[in-house]
Amino acid sequence: ASHPVATAKFFHLLITNILDTMIVGGVLGPVKAYFGTVENQGRGSLHLHLLIWLDHDFKPSDLKEKIQNVDFREKLKEYLEDIIKEDLDKFKGKRTFANPDSITSFNPFHT
């Protein structure tokens, strides 16, 4: 962030390579369209929000039918476990609030 031009050039190179690999290179299969917007984080580093429309005829009714197949279910589960990541290890044994008894629930209709 202390060198904004260098940061922007690196970000452009990184995102160009990702798009070339995933979209032009066909890693995701046929792509109908994609849209992205770049934001800067509080410390000045850039990040991308990207939405990709895949070009296929897969409908929700197809998923409802395929999910009945055990092999399909297992492959879908493996795929989702591979792409969804979370890391909460740094919070183990820690309390988020100093006094959890003082926490009240949010009610937007309460006056």
C-alpha cells in the first residue's frame, strides 16, 4: 500500500493471469459472461469481487433429480468441502466479548 503504482501493477498482473486461466483457459468449462469489481481494503490493498456465469443448461430440477444418485451426492459433497474454507483456529479458547452476560439481542422493532 505504500507504493500504490506497484501495488496496482501487481494486482493487474495477478488478476489477468487468474482470468486467463479460469475463463480463457477453460478451467471452469464454457463461460457465458463474467463481471468483476475492484475494491481497496482499509489498508490500501486491492481485491476483486468476481461473478462468473457458466454456459450450461443445468436447471434446479436437474439438480433435484441428480441429487438422488449417491455417487453424485458424494462428488458434490467433496467438491463443496474443497472450495468452502474457514479457519477459526485462532479463536479457540478465546472469548469474543469480555462480558458475554451483557450481550443483548438485536431487535429492530424494539423502541
